[in-house]
Amino acid sequence: MSSELPDSAVSPPSGAGESTSGPSRRTVIASGVAVGGVVVAGGTLLAGAEEAPAAGTAPSSRVSLTVNGTRRTVTVDNRTSLLDLLREHFELTGSKKGCNAGACGACTVLVDGQRVNSCLTLAARLEGAEVTTIEGLADGDRLHPLQQAFVDQDAFQCGYCTPGQIMSGVGCIKEGHTGSPEEIREWMSGNICRCGCYVKIVRAVEQTVGRK
């Protein structure tokens, strides 16, 4: 089908019956489009003005939580992750930022005794929570049994994933998922070791529960 307008839709030549006292059809259409564009643009700008926060007033929350046995209170941007709170506000850098998307497990910590990916956990939602990081496992100079088992079994190479592996292992033991090497591997499968120390990591967990 042709996309051309029929002759009847085309404005007649000047003087061929076209009134000079009012705007032409073409002028009206063009004006309507222009006005419509202004209305849409105006509506968009208005909506944006209503939704955007004023400069320097990003939404924030005051949060009190216990980290490694110490009560902490801080005001943070509502978008702040637990990982960034630990590393940037509390200077607890043992928890590592690997993928920052919950896929590698390097940032694993315990929240109220449960394993979580701290990069995916909003700090603002942890009012009253108890957080344990790798820095909180040892008892003074005495290593946690799983930390010692990692040393004994040589269960690391570069060490970047090790804090998350250990925290996940502690959680795995508390949850009772240590019945076999296969079960340990399954329940720690969210923790990635690029150096490939999985066999020794499993042995370290087994040593901690008394099977090695």
C-alpha cells in the first residue's frame, strides 16, 4: 500500500479556496504536535522534580548492630551494603569484595548465626543484628578450630577467598551439613576458590568436626 497521502489530503495551492482568515490544516496539526510535545516534556520534568531528592539529602538510616561482640551505631546511606559498611566504615577488611554480586562467596559473614553474602545485604536492614566476620572468630591469639584446620590442611593458596570459605565452613558446621565430603561440597558450593583448593577445604571442615 502506498504511503503517500491522497490528493484530497494535500493542502490546495494558494488561493484555491483556502481561507486566509484562519490557520491551515497543516498548521493546526503541526501546532498540536508541538503542544503535545511540550505537555509530555513538561509532565516528565514535573515527575522528575517530584521524585528526585534534593542535593545532598540522600536517604539514610541510623543503625545499631553488634559486630564481633562490639555494639556499633552508624548513620549510612540506605543503599550501603553490609560489606561496604564493614570495610569502609568499620575498617574490617577481612571480608573480601570479589564479584560484588553474590556469586563468589568471598564476602560471606554470619548474621545472627546464619551465612549471608554481605555484598547483597543492606546495612540499613540490620538493626539489632549480631554480625560475625573473620576478624571475630579467633579468641585472642588462639585461632578458631576451622582456621587452624585450614593451616593444618594447607587449604588455601592466594588466600583471597579464604575468609569467606572459613565463615561459610563455620556456618556449614553449625547447620549440621557435614555428614560426608559430598554434603560439605554441596553446602559450600556457593564459595568459589579460583586456586582450586576444594579437596583441602573439605578436609579442613572434616578435621574441625573430628573426622580427620
